[in-house]
Amino acid sequence: MDKLRILWADDEIDLLKPHILFLESKGYKTDTVNNGREAVEMIGTQNYDIVFLDEHMPGLTGLETLMQIKAIRPHLPVVMITKSEEESIMEDAIGSKIADYLIKPVNPNQILLCLKKNLDERKLVSEKSSMSYQQEFRTIGSMIGPRLTHQEWYGIYKKLCYYEIDLEKNEDQGILDILAMQKTEANAVFSRYIENNYKDWIQGKSLQTPVMSHTLLRNKLFPMLQDKTPVYLIVIDNLRYDQWKALEPLFAQYFRIENDDLYFSILPTATQYARNALFAGLMPLEIARKYPKFWVDELDEGTKNQYEGELVGEYMKRFGLNIRYSYNKILNLQAGRKLADTINNLNDNPLNIIVYNFVDMLSHARTEMEVIRELADDEAAYRSLTQSWFNHSPLLDIVKHIGEKGGRILLTTDHGSVKCQNPVKILGDRNTNTNLRYKFGKNLNFNSSDVFEVRHPEEIFLPRANVSTSFVFCRENDYFVYPNNYSHFANMYRNTFQHGGISMEEILVPVIEMRSKT
């Protein structure tokens, strides 16, 4: 392997010979110059890995030299070294995108630490991350079991998400495979956990029922309204917990994260069911019975979530909350920009609800468009694409405004999605729904060991079209495919992100409380 090359520019370079010899002994090749003009010339003709630059030199100053270096090699790391600790000089240097800042006199170990940080950081971080996960692997494995509480499942899923993000740039495929296998094992046990407990939760027969879609606002939002600070409920459709962690640094610029939590989406983990339940404070069957004009059956024509504003209004009336609120649903860029432009009009409302549909559209576009599939080829790319969208979206402008006005945010979602890899055969009639992760109908034919079947949907408070309608749900990373043209459709939908079934990614979803730093 070639030695890493350093250029050191200092008008007192002769006094730094011991440092140069020390670096040579550590395997670094160092070229030296005593002024900025020569440094710029060397940068133009040679390839360097890093530059040490004295701030105070005759002729071109360190900052002037820095600007010329960045014009030639904008991504070359430059470390500024100076005798001065004046704040204005530091700000100028940092604003010019230096890699590091050292105060004279520097000792050899400081220089070595700086080199490790800037040149070997990725390798060192990768090794540290791998070691950390290897140490935690046994702990997580010993925790995964059938008798966990929902809080313990929160802990396991958060840890798996943490290591998935921490290791996403790791080049050790072996450690990535181990993490993937552990996540698969956890999802298998989690699926059994849901099947064993879900009916008792919904029917109120369990003392250990988690917060779920239909109890989320009562448990999380309504207590926040007791504060005089305006609250913004932001629901980003189909946002997984790992995607939230990718967005968190952007929110953290303007808000203090007061509570980073999870809740359980109801089944099916699909917008029509989970989000209507969230806004109504009722299960789907209860909505259909109590507010029939606000419920649209899945096989009926029309938008299935067009009455969320009305449902949340009825919910607050039942709860005795007589407050002024707004409800805005953002389905496209134009609507997002319009809300960002008029957000000042909402400042005096105690509650403002914003539903943002981008991530769900991204998931569907990834299924249908080859170019999006390539952009979001895996979990890490899916997170990155979500982060890039948010960073350039009107929603970020809205979030900034809320932060500047001193508001609070409850950020959440209705369900997540899972990357599907294992096709499962099912046969249904023409009245069977099209979702790949759950099916309902009266003539479904499937292998019972492949699915979680609910023969009596009213037991989990789901409406059904007729007396013989049943629901079946995919587990883990399975997805339904019809026998006709099986191979074609199995390949078409393999590695796509779908929702509606049972997995940690779909069911354990974020609910985050944050308060403005202002």
C-alpha cells in the first residue's frame, strides 16, 4: 500500500524537523514548503492526502492559501495551525471548510491524532462499529424470545436499527450478514408474538397492551395540548423507525428531542386502516359502525382516507377537547410549498395537523419504477433517499418555522414497510384485494403455515364484506403472489418495500415528541 502523503506549509518549517521525522517513522511521507505560494503550486502538481497549513506566513496568509487550495482541490482536507486563538480567525477558517484546527505549539501526538481522525477515521469507525456489534450480538440474541414485553421489543428493534445504521458503510460483508440473520430471527419471533397477543390487545383482555394506532393520540398528543405551547402533529405516511433516525439530525438543529418512542400499528399495517384508526381513536369496524359516512370499504371506489380531518374533530369532541385546530394533507410538492408559504396563518392555533404523504409515494414508486428501484436498492439507500427528500422539501421549511416560533412537534406515522424477499402462493377470486402483504376475501386458498389467518375479522375489529370474508397476513419478509404467471410476478416484486403485514418494520413505528430550542 502506498504511503499517505502530507504537505506541510509553515514559514518556520526548519523548526518542525522532529515532527517530520516522527511522521516518517509512522509511515507517512511528508513534503514541506515555507510559504503559501509554493504550497499552492505543489497542490497543483502533486497528489496529497492532507495539508497542514500555518495561518501566519509572509506573502499569502494561511487563509488566503486555504482559499486557493480549495479552488484547486475542494475535497482535500486542510488542517489550520496557528498561534492565535482569536475567535474571528477560527470562524473564518471553519467557514472555509477546514478539516481541523490546531493551536501552536503542537506536539507529535497531536499531529498523529489529527491524521488518524481525518485519514483513518472511516476505517477506525468501521472497526469500532464491528467490534461493538460483535460484543452486543450475544446480548441481543439472548434477549430475543417469546415472552418479551412490548417495551422489550422496542429495545431490541431500536438496537437492531442502531447497528443497521452504524454498520451501513462497513465493508466487512460477514458482519453485515450476521446482523441481517439476527434481524430475520427477531422478525420470526416477533411475528409469533403478534399472533399470540394481538387479539387480546384489541379486545382489551391484556394488562400489557401497548399504545396502538387507535390509542396513540389519546396517549401522546392530547396530554401535550395541556401546555400553552402550540402543538404540530406531523404524520409522515409510511415512515419507518430507521428512516426517522436518518431524519433526526435535521430536526435536532431546531428542536430538542424530548421523547424518542415507538408504538404498534394495527393490522393491516396499511393507510386505510391504520391512519383512519389513528385519527378516529377507533378501530376500523367501530368507525364503519359509528361514522358510516366517513368509512370507505377497500373495494369501493374513491379515496379511503378522505375524512381524516372530520374523524379527528369527532374524536376531540368525544374527548371533551374544544380547541381551534387545522388539518392539512400534503399530496404533492405544490401543496407543500403552499402550506410553507402560509404557515404563519397557523401560529395562533393550539393544534395543527399536517399529513405528509411522500414516503408512501416513494415506496410505491420504487415498486413501479426501475430508476427509483436503483436509487433505493437497499435499506441504507432507502434511508438516504428519504433523508435527501426531507432536506430539500417544503416540510423542512415548515419545521424550521415551527422551531423559530417556539412550537412543539409530535412526529409520527401510520405504519412502516418491509423489504419483501420470499414469495408465498395464494389463490383468490376477483373480489380479493390487491395488497401484497395481506388479503381478504371469501374464497382464499393458501398454505395455512405460511400466513396468520383471522377467520372472524370482527374479533380484531375489522369490517368484512360478507359473512364468509376472512383476512390473512404475511409474516416477516413474505409477499403474496398468485399461481398464474407466478415466476414473473415473484421476480417483479422481490426486494420491493411493501406494507400491510406483520414485521417489526411495519408494526413498530416512531412517535417522537420534540420542543423548539427557541
